[in-house]
Amino acid sequence: MASLQPVNIFQRGAEEERAETARLSSFVGAIAIGDLIKSTLGPKGMDKVLICNGPHDNGIQVTNDGATILKSIGVDNPAAKVLVEISKVQDDEVGDGTTSVTMLACELLREGESLISRKIHPQTIVSGWRRAVECAREALTKVARDNSADTTKFEEGFYWLTSI
């Protein structure tokens, strides 16, 4: 006959978080990731010194590349892991913009935390963000121009973007 005794799935000393505490912990971890790489963004972005202690690592590395920093840190927090994965996907698909996409997601989480602290339901927040995406898409579609047929206008647009 099978024993109906509870099975301990946690290691000795492990802590269990529930409900609001777990949610807050996820926000804090993800926002910490954003704060870590925020200072590397832009033309005046600061470098970070990474000290690697693993047997196959190169010791000390200086970088301001968000993807490199995020690949180098160990993350246990589930929400923070999502930010690291967003950065990896951006790097694999586009090859640039890893810090920007991570910062955008982090700021959305920061605002989400503020809204949840005001007792707004997460589904309401997500619904609002989806409406915001549609509004942004419509606005961008209105101002977008296809200059692919006119080489001069195409190059003017390219040079305008690179001067920002």
C-alpha cells in the first residue's frame, strides 16, 4: 500500500514565497537587472568590469555591451531570467539593441509594479498595454513612408536616423 506521507520537494533551508511576496520579489529581481545595465546605454554609457571566477572564464572583462553583461551574470529570479532571455533573442535575431529591449521591458515591469501596488488587476494592466501597442502601431503606420524606390530619399532617411 502506498504511503500518504507528504514528500519534501524543497532542500533543507529553502524558503517558499507566496502571493504578494512572490510577486514583489519577481518585480525587484527584474528591476535590478534593468538598473544594472541602464548606465551602459547611450553614447555616454559607462563600462562595467566583469570578474569571472569559473575555470573556463578569462578573468576580468570590461564592457558596456548589455548582452555580454547579461550573459555573464547568474540569475535565479524568474522575471529577471525572462529579461535575460529577451536580450538573448534580440541578440540572435537582430544583433543589436539588447540593452534597449531589456530596458523597455524593465520599465514596463516597473510601471506594472506601480499599478499593481494601486490594486489594479494584472489582466487590466496587460489589456491597457495591448491597447497602447495598437495606438503606437497606428501612429507609426501613419507617419511611415516607403522610400525604397527613391535612392536619394532612402539615403536621407538613413543619414537622419544615424545622426540621432
